[in-house]
Amino acid sequence: MKAVFNTVDKIKPCFDYVDKLVLFICKILLIIDIVITAMAVTGRYVSFIPDPAWSEEVVLSCMAYMAVLSASLAIRRNSHIRMTAFDRYLPPKVLIALDLIADLAILALGLVMIFVGWSYAQRLGSRGFYVSMPSLSRFWMYFPVPLAGVAMVIFELEMIYNRIKKLVLGEEA
Amino acid sequence: MIVNSMAIFVLLGSFFVFILIRFPIAYAVALSSILCLLYQGLPLTTVAQQMVKGISSFSLMAVPFFITMGYLMGSGGISEKLIALANACVGWMRGGMAMVNIVSSYFFGGISGSAAADTASLGSIMIPMMVEQGYDDDFATAVTVTSSCEGLLVPPSHNMVIYATTAGGVSIGSLFLAGYLPAAILAGTLMVGSYIISIKRNYPKGDKFNLLNLFKQMALSFWALAAVLIVVVGVVGGVFTATESAAIAVFYSLIVSVFIYKGLTWKGVWRVLDQCVDTLSIVLILISTSSIFGFLLTRLNVPTLAAKAILGLTDNTILLALLLNLILLVLGVIMDMAPIILIATPILLPIATSIGISPIQFGIMMILNCGIGLLTPPVGSVLFIGSAVGKVPIERLVKAILPFYLLMIVTLLLLTFIPAISLYLPSVFM
């Protein structure tokens, strides 16, 4: 069994790479949000700085992408807020089993978000456009939901694997 | 009014089961909402629609910006300057370092808006300093963690933005102003408590008061404190919205931290963004998924039903106000701050307003209640950070905090029964 885990562990660098990439994208999105908002407000008072009409919609879309992508990072880092009040009263194996159940449920949620989100984004995308950018489909406004689903599924698969490994190998994992 | 009891049971029952079995709250909210949607035969596309709607609020953009501003300032070497300023103000008193700790938190809170950041940042400097001067380590840590709650009330606070958006129609500017006096009263009561303990334990006094030194420290801290001025004056004066002011304040913090105080390099700034994303990864998705939950709560008339049920218990407004505080305190003990604000606001705010508590006053009450929750086991994150920074075991720390809990409850009761504490400044300036 250990050999199987050792073989699968070789994929870990791929997850690390995705993690780094997602973190990088989130940081860039945050910077874009700050720059555009600051530019828009300064542009209101300083004539030579542009105050584009699309600023608000772009900023909100960037925030939506950042919110969902960063949330998938929190899955991998196990940093999402959860109730840990009774942890000390539960045996470690029960805790891992509960975490595993939660991970499976989140994986299911991720799948729902992929399929439902994709169908909604496509349907709405075919109907409307950004108000300030008539050439841009509203598909991109709702695309963060299926995208979040994909990121969640990727990191959840790794988490589930890690939990199973911990359950099987115990402290060795 | 049609009451769909079973759907409410599915929504709330599954939510409580999920959080009890340790599901991350952000996803427990989404999953219970999906179960409720399925039960009601509603389309699951509501999930996508509400998630995007929840996060697509320009006011909410202030949350990531304020968090970024706090991290930039916190990492930019302002802690020492604010401590020096507080020392010049109150260091001369008996138990001077405890007073300095409390006043520093007031200043620092305005910049970070986070009790955890306050405890980690100020605590790592103040606790060793206090211990070196003869203060007990548990007392030093207790003062640090309890005073950190001032930061939640002193504007700008991203939790206030979350509350204002969740409550709907609450002015962020008014809420910012409403936080100043309650935070000052909290600081005052903590100072009184610390003073009494300091006399009993014969803790030392600091250097004599020196007006010249006070002016010097004010000048040194000016650039840091000006960030708060930009935000508060900008918002209250109608120059810009909270979100716009936050974006400007981020740029300002960057300039102060990198070029004026030189506490951060560009590499450091990039690393600070890591911390920002870490925090945002928890907060933003919670806001997004809570939107589905909020939609269902409203659709199922839960706020109205909860108001009816609680108002049916008694018509005594004092008891009802106490009951609201009790509910929030209990929630604060078992849950973190952002989920409570997002989930409890739509349910409890109508009850508060029906007994004459204004949404602004209720927001301040809620934030202080949640702040107390951050200091209580088993999930008090600030308590754990304090314990780690001060190297004091949780059991001993909780014992040392006991008198401070009492002082915080006294402050909470003052805020609950004297609305003017929260509403005076907004009534003057807004």
C-alpha cells in the first residue's frame, strides 16, 4: 500500500504548481482591482487621469474571479473557517474521517458548480453583455462559478487523497 | 404569509449538522442551501446566480482593500511608532505599559481593523517589553488580546463593511463614525481594570509625561495615522465612497511603508500580497456563498418568523436587547466573526429594529459581541494567537482574562442601553 502512495505522491509537484499559479493570478487580480479603482477615483478629480466607464464592472468581475480562485487555495491549505470546538474530545481517526466526509461533500459541491455554473453562464452569456462594454458577453461575469468548481475539484482530490493516506498509514503519512 | 416549515428545517437543520461535523462554514452554507433548493424544487442555477450577485457589490470591494492596507501598514514598521506615541500619551501612569498597550491598540486598530493582526503585531513587541519591566506574562497577554478588540470598532474596519452590506442600506460612513466612541469606552474600561490590577500588583510607572516627546511622537506617527484620516474624512466628507477611499489608502500605505518608513521592500510588498490573498480566500467565498443562504432565508420568511418568535417571548425591550446580546455572544463562542455577521444579521437585525435599536447601533453591538467571541475558547482565534505570542498556556490566559471579560460585558451593556454612544458622532457629522 505504501508503494502505491509513494507512486501517487509523485503528482504532488503538479498540485504545487497549480497552487503557485492560482496564488499568482489572485495577487495580480487584487493589484488590478486596486489600480483601477484608485485610477477611477483619482480621474474624477484629476483631468489627465482616465476615469473609464468600465472600471466598476471590470473591478467586480476581477473580485469574483479572485474570490473563487483564492477559496480553492484555502481548501488546499485547510484554512477555511470551521467549527473546531469539539475537536479535542474526538479521536484523531474520527476527525480525519469527518474531514474526509466534508471533502467528499465539497467535491460534490464543486461538481454542481461546474455543471450548473457552466450552463447558467452559457445561457446568460448568450443573452446579455456588460453594460459598459457591449462587446463583452456576460458569460464572463458568471464564468467564475464553474471555474471555482474546477479549482475546488482539483484541490479537493488532493485533499481526499491525503486524508485517505493519513487514515491508512496513520502517523507515517 | 406562507410558512414552509419543512424547507426551513432542511435549510437550518442541515446547516447546523454540517457545521457540527466540521464542514468549512463557507461550504456548509452552500450545501445546505442546495439541499433546500432541491427540496423546494427550485433550479440549482440559483446557486450560480446568487454566488455572483453576493460578491458583485462595489461596497464589498472595500473589504479586500482594507485588508491589504492593514497588511501593508502592519508590515511596514508602524507598530513601534504607534507604541512610542501611546507611551508618550499614557506611559506615565501606574501600570503604564498596560495603558500603552491599550492605547496602541486603539491607534493600530484604525490601521489594521483586525484583532488578530493587532495581537500578533503589537503583542510580539509589547508582551516581552511588559514582562521585562516586571509585569506578569499572563496579565501582559490578557491586556494585549482584550485590547485588540478595539481594532474591530475603530474605523476603517472591513467587518463594518461586511455588516453594512449584509444589513442593506446602512451607511458605511455612519458606521465608521459610530465605532469611535464605543472603542474609546472599551479602551477606558480596560484601562480602569488594568489600573486597579496594577495598583494591587504594584506594577511600575513609566517615565514622566513630556509634552515635547508627545509632539515628537505624533509627528513620527503622523504618516501612519493619516491613512485613517484619508479614509474617514474622505468617506464622511463625501469625497469618495468607502471602496474608493480604501483603494486610495492602499496606495498611500504603500508609499508610507516603502518610501517614508522604509519598513518594506518591493519583495516584501509581494509577500504581503500572499498574506492578503490568504485572508481573502476565507472571507470572500464566505460572502459569496452566504448570499445563497440569505436569499433562501428571505424567501422562506425566516427573519420575520424569528422576529415573531423572539418578540413573542416577552415585550420587555430590555430583556429582548439582553437576549440579542446573549444570542450573539453564544454564536461568538462557537463561530468566527464573518460567518456570524453574514448569517445572523438578516435574522437578528429586524428584531433589533423592532425594539428600537438602530441598525448602526446594532452593528456596533454585533461587532463587539463577535469581538468577545474571538477571545473565548474553544474557537477564539485571537485567544490562540495571544497564547502563542505571549507563550502563556490557554488555561492560564483565560483565567487572566476573566476580569477583562467582565469589563467588556460592562462596555457591551453600556453600548446596548445608551444608544448615544454609538449614534452621537454619526448624528453630528452625517
